[in-house]
Amino acid sequence: MRLRKGRPIAVGALAVAVVATALTFLALPNAEAATLGSGSYATTNPAGTTGPTGCGSIATNPRQYVTANAPAGAVPTNDWWSSLLFKRTDCNYALPLEAHPMAFKPAADGLGVSYTTDAAISGTATGVGEYHFPYTTEFTLGVTGLNAPNTLVDGWTDWTVTPSWSDGARTLKTTIGHGLPFVYARTSGGNAQLTFGGAPAVWSNSGARVGFTVRGHDYMAYAPTGATWTVSGSAITSTLAGKDYYSVALLPTTTSTPAADRTALANTYGQYAHNHVTGTRVAWSYDQAGSAVNATYTVTTTAREGTGSGTVLALYPHQWKSLAAGSPIAQTYVSARGPMKVLTGLGAFTTTTRYQGVLPEIPAVADSSGADLSTVGGYLDQVATGDPLAGFGDDTYWTGKGLGRAARAAELADQLGRTAQRDALLGAIRTRLTDWFTAGSGEAGRLFVYNQAWGTLIGYPASYGSDQELNDHHFHYGYYIAAAATLAKFDKAWAATSAYGGMVNLLIRDANNPDRADTMFPFLRDFDIYAGHDWASGHASFGAGNNQESSSEGMNFANALIQWGIATGNTAVRDAGLYIYTTQAQAIQEYWFDSANQNFPATFAHNTVGMVWGDGGAYATWFSAEPEMIQGINMLPVTGGSLYLGYKPAYIATNYNEMTTNNGGPPTVWQDVLWSFQALGNGDQALANLRANSGYTPEEGESRAHTFHWIRNLAALGTVDTSVTANTPLYAVFTKNGQRTYAATNLTTGALTVTFSDGHTLTVGAGKTATNGAYTWSGGNGTSNPPSSPPPTSTSPSPSPSVSSSPPPAGSNKFFLRSGPALSTTAGSAATTQTVTAANGNWDGNPHNPVTYTACGITGGTNGTATQFTFHVDAGGTVGQGIQARVSYDFTGGGSYGRVETYRYFATDPVAGTEQYTQAVGLSSATGTLSAMNHGCVRLELWNAIGNADTTVRVDASAANGNQSALTIPYTVA
């Protein structure tokens, strides 16, 4: 669960009020800190803050609700059964436990059992709506006379839990779990007992077996051999022939199932009824050559009688669609996640999931005019100017959002060879992460605290229940880990375990620890192993079970693990990320999107949900009823790990069209996120939407630079091609108009040859991203074996810059020439040169292959002066060269240049060293009149008008370097 900005909306009868705890920033004079490499974390809370809260002494003793048999180490949270431990609503028992196919609710007399097959649907087709398969007790499984004061947890494994009851004279222990159609029971002090709301409808009672029907659902109870069942009034009991075990199975029958088939199923299940499940465990592996993740789900059984093994398992859609071997029986169960198929007699099953790759960022495609490259460069200038994290909150979530935005821009700047901007962004990321990863004496904010009682790491200031409810740790920390992964590619010393890498790994261990032997944190806290996706709510104390809203922020965490693991050589973390990523990508398509239209109830009037609940789903969020946010919350943040959203291109149109229908028109908020999603299915349309709506307000975690780059390049690349894989984790394949583009990233120190499953190969230089099948922009993005025919290009209107998100500082009308190319009010730190290609003809007055520099977001009036510039240029030892400049002014940022000034070309000399090209050469032509700017743009174009050799212009020079190339515009900038 997560509340973002604004007030929570009601989710049916499940609306909750979340009261934020005010954080008082006081000194920590007695704070204790533990060092980890160069970093550190606190072990006591900042004054005025708390950790997890609940009933009784739960804050300091979460094990008050476990028995002595429970595993040692940190208790699990964020699971389907977490309300057994947290008990925020009911201090004695728990709220419904949505295991699937059954649901359960502990009570004083035992375990309530429910199987709901009819969905309760509310809301409207175009507004907030939800569906639930609500818990309704069909019978209670227990022991005669049991009246326990509470329910404890006797143990747990990867997807099972064992609740325990005792009233001093009688005991009951049951094992329940995901995919288990059995409830396994151990008893003492009384007879086995099944109680009903009225006289049970018994359809079979023979020896140790009794079959009964409740609400049209068939069950069979299995007692030990030699035992019998007695039906009396509203109860069915058995002495168990002096034994202490029995089980009850839900049969996958319907009201139309013939009696003979029902009996046959009961007999099949009966073969495994006394093979009690006593352990479950997942293991995964990455097949790099085949680009697949294999996951084996193993069930340990203990034969209570006989020597049998094997059991019955019900598989979710994301599992049975990836089943490596095994044939499910014909009958299925109804569940909130769709039909569950049944395997009988197995002790394990394996899924094989194709891995389609991720990238640090999508590749940049050829820009023949240079205009789009210039636009992105201008936007990058704005992101990299000043502190890119300024304006974001100091809590863990909003700090993460700021880090994510900066990391996206840094990846983009690196790809385009804009090293000065990249390094500025990396510097800001390094500074902020180092601050959070150091718990200094007296520090009360921007620090992490390890809570030993709960086995969790909490960042303060906390937000959205990340402290008291242990909500959303994977959401928040995924941004930190992703930013650290970007930084690690360029600063391996900082990322070393002996430096700050240990703190990054600590965040990973808290949110989704892949190491079973690590007792500091639970194994895979937030990831529900069998359900295939994360749970955001830490306590699960809702009538509808647990919940998660932003599946895409969960995927951001998984992608961060892949990127961090590769950047630091940690294959265990990488492979855990690959397992979570591939599994959850399928779960999202099934349970958030239902892209195959098989899992949502037939009468549910939506094609997507904003939230998945244990017993259903809701077209809603915790913070907004706007369709853009309901759907967009499962799309952001947009990164090179978001390509999974493009696996089903046809569904993208279905999703986007629903948003416009429910919104009554195109998006008015979060347009950049929604267009970025749309671009994965129809890049040309998304690019047209972007160009036509240049005044949009960016989503807080996005930048104009990244949105323009993402959409513009997907318009050229096309859609994700899921038919081709590669033998490296960092790759992607795109298709447009029948032409494939292959992309891969190499983070090693040597060249890498990547082989794709269709036989294509791609050589990638050390530390580079390369493409084959499309030309790339200039800069750090290398190319290999370009095609003989032109790559796919966008057919959208000609490029036009849009309003900058970060305008120049007030009073700054002097712009320095920076690599990229770009104009920036901030000078560079290390001088370099930009090449202007040879004219090879006469292009006087007519820009030919220009290098284009742009700055946008300018507001101010004219100051009565004229354009001034000084460009330090050099043609080396060549003669007959002439470089020319044109300066254009767009007063509103809409793409129309109202004033265009073309200056005479400057004849360079053949003497070594730079020369100064200034406005003193005079105007060759000028059109239009200067006017006040309102979020306007200035564009500088430099090209060679004459000559057969290249010319260079000096860029990125600092004041200390001297000879700074700069353009001063005749405006007083507001």
C-alpha cells in the first residue's frame, strides 16, 4: 500500500484513513551507528519518530505472535498472511488470508475457510471501479471445544504459513498456502471438527472420508485410515482413530460436474491427503545463452501415514503459461487472479520464462538534421544546471524520485557524449547518496536506521508508511539502487563494497533479500514468490487482503538489481533481479493489465486496474481518481527497464484508449508518462502528441530531455521484438516496418560480441551501448555494421522544441557553448572541441550539416542591445575555409522562429591556434523583429560555408581554461 500526494479515495468498503506521523528533526546525541565500508547506518531512531507499530508490544517485539517453533531471524512482512503477525486491526486473530484458491480467517474456534467464485463488482465503466471475491466463511476447521484467545504463527516457508491455536486444553495447527487446495491439520485435546452455519450438505460419508457441499463448492475431508466421520446438526466430527492429523481438500468441481467425476477427483486427491506439506522453496537460475530464467518451485511433504510423496498444486496463470513440464488436469479453480490449473502427484514444477532484456537507456537513432539532437541537448542543459535534486522532498520516496530523474538524464548525457553534463549529474547523485549512506553523530535526517527487532532498514524521513507499516520499501529503495547502478558504471571506487556499495547492498537485502542465510532480513520481503509479484502493504490488515498499486515501481526495483549486479559484478544480485523481473513482468500482464482478456471477471468494465488486492483488483489509486494517474501509476518511472510494458503492442492501444475514454479526452496530467507508454506501441503517434502539446507539465520524476529522447527514438525504432533474444543481460531488439534494430550495452573493460537468437551478431565496445540496424547519434554511443539502406525514421511533423522545464536563472543572458551540443548559462569545466564538417561546396547563407545549439525556457524582454558572440574556431593548417553562424529566436517556444539573424562567414587562417569569430563580421541577412520572450528559445547554428576541410569550435571551456565560446542574447532574462 502507498499513499502519494493528495487524499486517498475510497476503495469500496475498504477505504482507510492513514495518519501521517510528524517528523521532528532533533539531534541524536546518543545515537548509535554501525559502519559498513565507508558508509554507516544508525541503530536507534531519530527523536520523534517510530518504527513499526501495532497491538501490544509489537513495536519492540514482533515475535510476540510466534511460537517457539517459528524460524529464527527476521520475521516476514509484506506477505499474503502478514496480518497474522502485524495484527493492526484485530489484536487476537487476523483478517482474511487470501491464499488462493481458498481464503482463510482465524477465529477463536479454529480456521474459517472460504472459496468465493462469484465476483462482487462495483463502480462505473468510466470511473473508479473494483472487483472482489470477498471472504465468506463456508465452514470452520478446528477441534471440539477449542476457544483460543489468539492465533500464533508456528512456522512459515516460501509460500505457506502454519497458524497455531491453544486454549490450554486443546491445540490446533494448520498449514495453508498459495496454490494448496488442501488444509492440513494437527490436533490435540479433542476431536477433529468442521462446523457450519446450518446442517451440512453431505454427498459422501464412507470410512475415513466425508464429502460435503457449501454454496455449490465441493470439499472432501480425509481422516486417518480406520477413522470415521460423524454428521450431527451443524457439525461433522471425527475421533481420528486416536491419531492427531487430518486434511480437507477443496475439489475443482462446479455444479455441473457429474457425480462420478467428483468422486474420481476425490479419489485422486485422496492419494496425497496425508502427505502433509511441511516446506516450500523456490530456486532460480539464469540461462544466459538461451536468455531465459528457470524457476523451480519445490514442495516438501511428510507422510503422516504410509510412505507416499507428492501433492496437489494449483498454478496461477503466469505459472501454467510458462510451465516447463507437466500436464494439468482438465478442471480448474476460480480465483481473483484468473483460472488456476491443477497438477497432481508432483513434488515440484519448473517454469521457464523468456528474458527479453533491459538497457541502461534506449539507444538514440540517426538525426539527419541535427535539430532533435539539439532539442535534447537544450533540455539536458536545463536538467544538469544547478542541483538536479532541488525541489524534491527529503523523505525516502521523493528523494528517490529525484535520484531517478537525475540518473535518467546522466545515462542520456553519457549516450550522447555530453560528458560535462553527465559528470555534473553523477556528482549530484554521488553527493546525495553519500549523505544518505552516512549516519553521522547528531544526524536526524537523510539516514537509514536498522531496526533489529523487525529485521528491517528504515530511511528517515520516512513516507507513506515506510516506517510504521513497512510499506513500499522496494518502491523507495529501487530508485536509490538504480541511481547507484548508474554511478557505479563511472565510479567503481565509490561502488566498491568496501566503500558505499555495502550500503546499496543493505537496501537490497532489506527490500528483497536473495540470501536465505542472511538473518538480518527476511528472504524476499516484498516479493510474493508464488503469486509472482510484490506486495506494497507491510501488514496486510485489510478486509480484501494485501495490496499493491504501482507494479511498475516494483519493476524499477527489479531492473535496478539487474543493473547494479552487472555494474558491480554481483551475479547473485543480478540473477535475483532477473528472477523478479521476468516473473513479475508476466504477472503484470496477467493481473494488472489482463492483456489476454482471460482473468478479470467478465462483467468488470475495465481493461486494467490501478491496484491489485488479495481478493481482487480496483480501477483506483490511493491518491487520485484521475484516469491518467490510475493507469499511469503502473507505467512510471520510464527507464531502460520499462521495455516489458511493450511486450504486447496491441494491448497498449487498448490501455491508452481506455484512459482517453474515461478521461473524456486526451490526458491533461502525466502526459509524458502516458505518451512514453503509448510510444512502446505506436511511437509515431506518441511523438505527434508530444510535439503538439509542448506546454505540458512534466511528471515529477521525469524530465523533458528524457521524455523527448524516449519518444523520439521509439518512433524510429518501433516496437519491442519479443521473437529475438540475446546472450547478454543488457540488450533489446526493436522492429519497425520489417526492419530490426539490435541494441546491447557492454559494461566490461573489453570489447564484447553479442549473439542474437536469429544469428545476428553485434560488437560492443567497452563501456558503450551499440546498435546494429540503425545509425546512432554522435557521442558515446558507438555503432557497428550500419545497414546499407536508411534506418526507419519518423514521419511526424518537423521537430520543434517545447518549453524547458528549468529556465535559465534570472539575469543570465550569456550562454556558453557546451558539448552535446548545447547552450548553457553554466560554463564547462574542461575545454574540448566540437567538429564542424567540411562544406565541400558553397553554402554561404544556407546552413549545411550544421552543428546546432539550443536553449529554451527563456522569459524576458529585449534590452535594446544586439546579439553578441565570440566563438573560438580553428581550421588547422588548411586554407580557403569559412565558418558561418545563424542565430534564431523563438519567442514562445512553440517552434516558430520570429527573428532569424545570419552572419557573414568568417575566413579562418592556416595558422595553428584558435581565432575569434564574433558578431563584428556583420549581418548577412536578418528577418523578423525581436520581441519579448515567454518560455522562448534561442538557437545557434554553425556550419562551414566554404572549404573542403573540417573546422573545430572550442566548447566546455572553464574560466580558468580561457577562450570560452559564448553567445549573449539581447534580453533581460526574468
